[in-house]
Amino acid sequence: MAKKNDSSAAVFQKLPSIDTLLKDSEMETLIAEAGRQVVVDSLRAAVEQVRQILISKQAADMDEKEIYKEIISGTKLAVKSTLNPFFRKVVNATGIILHTGLGRAVLPAQAIRQIQEELTGYSLLQVGTETGKRSRRDECIEQLLQKLTGAEAATVVNNNAAATSIVLNTVANGKEVIVSRGQLVEIGGSFRLPDVMAFSGAKLVEVGTTNKTHARDYVNAITENTAAILRVHPSNYKIQGFSSEVPLDELVEIAHSHELVMIDDVGAGALIDFSQFGFEPEPTLAESVGTGADIVTSSADKLIGASQGGIILGKAKLIEAVRKNQFARIVRVGKLTLAVLEATLKLFLDEAKALREIPTFRMLMRESSEIKEQAQRIVEQLKKKVSDATVTTVNGFSQMGSGSLPTQNLATTLVAVQPNKISAESLAKKLRQYVTPVFARISSDQVLIDPRTLLEGDEKILIAALLESVGGGQ
């Protein structure tokens, strides 16, 4: 036992002290860039990492020079990780337009310009220029939504789950809300509508069956404690075949004839009719308002293309009640969200301009021939320099993503990269760890690149990342 302890002690004696490491010229340079404490913490982490390697005997034969070099290298990586932004630019080569993990909607250039030009110093948020007194921070957004949807009033919160929760809490706290069983959806992150309703204080009353709900189901469920009917558009799935739901106009009639509030959660929140481009119809905010819903909620990004938020619009009296709700301050949005939403909504004042300048729509509307041409161009550039992988084009599908336009795949041309010396998973990991992370899909031991979601300048980054990852780098 003593010999074993002596052996372990001898191995650990190879580890240099922190004071010794701090005298290294590279550490002195890092201290000048990052500060002494960051470097010291990174050194300690790197030393501990090497210590664990030695304990596991994965590299027991490392000499002092190799250990020193490994610690310095680990420290430099740790400092870089500390200083580099986590929330940074990536290349989305997955073909998923609204990729939840990659920031969802790409912001319009006009929104970025507004932030850069108007929000770098103090900015107008919640005070009237004429009166000099405190005003509502959602006034501008309300005016734009009134023009675009015909709603009496509107406000905005930080996401659609918050919008649904605060609406239910406002109109139905402690009372019953009727929902079709086929609409009890689960949204991202395992948040379920029944749980959201329970949190809001509303009492869920399920009617109908998973695939069929009739008008009589709603009528029969109404009691003296019923406050509202809630319709939830299934924006992240489809029930097909032997199924039916009660149309909104019938629900409005039932609700109003019984003096109930009709709440319509349209989910993705379209401001334009996507059926004109060959997609299955999605309910628009204007249609819901025009049909008579008292309150309409939706996401502010998804089919609108702004930053994440939750739109609430409808009858002025109800919207004012939502604003006065005790939770309104908890879920309110800040100046960045408001500025992005303002800039994006203004694009919709001219539908052609919105389709042209909102990245979500540009990617959605890309011609198949244009995508195919780009895929072929990428393949040709890679074939010239890559010998350790097979690179071809294959037919495939893109997706809207983030619970929008479910089951409506978009035909695309993919670049398929099949590495010869490493696995597809290893290649995908290398791409993610590139200086500008590149995210792709994996299928049948191939890394699949979808040009549909490549933005201006991304193609060059993508090719450089692939060349470095499978050979033939710069």
C-alpha cells in the first residue's frame, strides 16, 4: 500500500504550482487581456483536469513537460470560453427556419438598425414627449396591431404561454373555462395547457373527445361558474382523418349567447394568409378578431418573425383589465423586445415589403431551383479539396419549426457529407465546435446540410468549417 501511495505522490509531484504557471509568458499575456482572477481560476481548473487524468491513469506516463503543456493549453481554452460570448452567431444548416435552440426567428435588418441607431443611449420607452409624463410602454405596439388586425386594443408580454396565463387569470380566476379535449396541447419544454390553466387559477373543463368535439359538447358543459370558452389552435401538430372541431364563428355565438368570454389562442400568430403561397390555411389574427373573438393571443415571433413575445389583442375593456392584472409587471417586456416588434410590425404595413425583408419569409419562400443551385455549388467547392469524405446532393425537406406549419414540409436539396475516417456524429461535433459553430442534421451516417437556412456570408463559413473538419483546411 505504501508503495502505491508513494507512486501516486510521485506522479502528482509532476504538477507545477500555480505560482510557477503564472510566471509563464503566455499567462502574463492572458492576465493583461482577461485579468488575474480569471486566469488563476482557469489555471486551477486546468490543473485539476490534468490531476483527474493522472488519477485515472489514462496518461500516467506523461512527463513534466507534457503535463505543463497540457495545463497551459487547457488554461487558454478555459479563458477563451470565459471571455467569448455564449450568445453568439452560429450557422444554421439544419433547414429548420424557426430553430428554438438557435434563437428562433432571425431578426429583420430594420429591427437591428433600430436597436443600433436608437437604443445605444437613453431611449424613449414610457414617457410622453408632449406631456413629459409617464405613459404606457405598449402604446406604439397597440397602434400597429390595431391597424394590422382591426382589434380595439392590444398589448404584449414576454411569450404566448404568459399571454394565455394572464388572460385566463384576468377573466377566469377561480372559474371554469371550457376547452376541447383535442386542443389540450403540450408546448415546448413539456409545458402543458392544463398546467398553464391550473397556474392561472382557471378551472379546466374538458369537452368532446380527442378527435371529435361538437357544439353541443360546449353548450352542455356551461354552468353558472363558467367564465369563458378557450379555443387553442394546434399549431405544433395535426389531427387528421375522422376528426372535427367546432369552427370559431360557432364558438363565438355559443359564448356570447351565454355571456361568456371567447378566447382564441391562435399559436403562431400569422398576420398574412399563407394559403396564398400553397400552404394549408393558418388562422390570422385579423380573421380571429373579425370573427368576433373577445381576446386573441399568439406568439410574436414564429409567423410574425420578431423577437420572442406574446401578443394579446381584442376588446378594449378586457385588454385594459389584463394591463391592470397583478401579473402584468411580471411578464412585461423590455425596450429591446418592443423595438424589435415595432420595427417588424411596421414591415407588415406593406405585405410585399414584409415578405421581402423578414428573414423568416425569405427562407420560407426560397425557390427550389435556387436552393438546388446553392447545394450543387457547395458540393463542387468541397469536392475540389476534400478527400476524406464523400460529398453529394440528395433531395430532402426543410421545416418551419418551433410549432409552426406542422406537417407542411418544404422540398429542398441537401448536401450530404459522409466522412470516411470519422463518424457522422464526430463530424457534426467538430462543426459545432468550429470558431463560428455550424449546426447540421445527421441521418444514415451522413451529415446533412440544408442551404435553405443559410444567410448571407454563411456559405463561406460553412465550407471553411467542413474543410477544417474533414481535411483540406486552409
